[in-house]
Amino acid sequence: MRLRAHLATLLLASMAGMTAGIAPALAAAPGFDLSPAQQNRIRGTQDPAAIKAIPSNFGFVAKNALTVGIVVGHPPISTYASDARTVVGFDPDLAQLIADSLGKHLDVVILSWPDWPLALVSGKVDVVISNVTVTEERKAKFDFSTYRQDQIGFYVKTDSPIRQIAEPKDVAGLRIITDAGTNQETILLEWDRQNVAHGLKPVSVQYYDDDAVKSVALQSGRADAIFSVNAVLAYDAARQGKTRQVGTLSGGWPRTAEVAVTSRKGSGLADPLTIALNDLIQNGQYRSVLARWHLESEAIGKAATNPPGLPKS
């Protein structure tokens, strides 16, 4: 059963008594730096092998810069700093390291999610670094250099009796919030299909457009769990202390999924990017940036150019 709730008015009664406890969007979780100065940002050095691999005919948007498109979403992946202007998070930090490796300054262009493909194809940006998962459909139009596992997670209230969600039967009969049109929705609906086929209770899937309303729905007992991007939910758990993780999955379940630096198809930039990423993995700076944003569990051991992606639906 699905419940699509687009309006916060559905939970106004609950919110009246609970919103005072919800932290502002820009409030940093303990151990996270959301200052615009980013004084502890990790910087790299030029990578001769990566620079040498750049095709001589590749035209950067700006001669001495790597122009990176980023969709500002949620910490710790990408968000606005406390000045509400500067973009900070893991993706901007990785973009800086890659720019350093290629001997370029970093220019960030803020994009909306629907606009990133056109921004890349049109030459508005050189690459996109914004939690883009490798899929076979996208590989027909873009090249990829992988840099992080795509993990999604189940989170519940800290006092929830639910201890673990690891397989389809664990969600039977639960009320679960997820995101429409995403991998996690596809997985949850498939688990529900399997459960119903085996005579188990169906899942009640809930959708909300507002993150605050999602939180209120969970804390008020109107939902049992949230199933979404693990990094974002882990950050919220650290910031508010009101939720805990009870399970994680690959975003491509049952396959492994990875997110990647995205470049124009056939531009020749993917291989230099992969070289730079693997050198950053080898010298430890990659893991240092992951650790800075508490994303160590999503590390990959080796970057790859255009690996097998999630199959076409």
C-alpha cells in the first residue's frame, strides 16, 4: 500500500509540538565543519601521470581551472556552509583534490539535479561530481570514474523495537518512508512484491517532499523507518541523536552500485580522472577526505573507468 503525502499539513498537529526540537538545516552535526573557511580542507599536489593522460585537444571550460558541476543537496555529501553561500561537503572536497591533481584551480558551478546532464553535454562544466550512480543507460551518454560506494540505509527512532532490517521479510507490515523515483524505492517495492507473494503483510510506503516532515512522521510514530541515502541519514542521526541505523544495502541491490565523476562521453577525460583518483587512494588522501565527512564505510579500493553499471530498467 502506498501513501503519497506531499503537504506538510498532513502532520501539522504533530509538528506543532515537535518542530522546536528540529535543528536548523545549517546546524552542523558533532565533528562536521560547515564553516565557509574550511580551514581543514585537505589539499593535494599535481599528479604528473594524470596530467600527462589529459588529451591535448580537450578544451576545459576555463584554461587554468577544472569546472565542476555540483548539485547542492544534503550534508555530508554537499550542502551550503553557515554563510548560506559556500558549498561544502565530501563532493566539493573531492573536487578540490582532483583539481589539485590535474594542476587546476577549482571552479564550482551549482546545478539542479535535472540540469546536470545538459550542463555537461553543453560544455557548461568539465565534469559533474554529485553522487551520480553508474548505470548502463547513463554510460551510453557519459563516461564515469568511480569514487564511492552507493549505500542506502534503514533508520528508525532511537527507542524503536526494530533492531535489524537486512532482508525482505524484515519490512513486512512496516510503514516505511522512502524517496519516489529512486533506487531505494525500486528495492523497497521489489521486497514488498516478494513478501506479498509469500503471504506476508504488505509494506505501507510513505512519500514526503519535505525532510522536516519525514522526521516528524518518524518521531510521531506515523512511520516505522526511513529508507534513503545512508550518508545523509547518518549525518542526521549524528546531528539530532534521534535516529539509529538498522541496516544498509548497496544502492543497486542485489548488485553493487558505485557513484562516479561524470564526464562527457568520448572526451578522453575519464582515464586521467581515474588515474588521479587511484593515486589519491594510494597516497591516503582519498580516505582522509572520507573520514573528514564520516563516510569511511563507503570507500572503494580502486577507481575504475566505465565499470559495469546498473542495468537498464
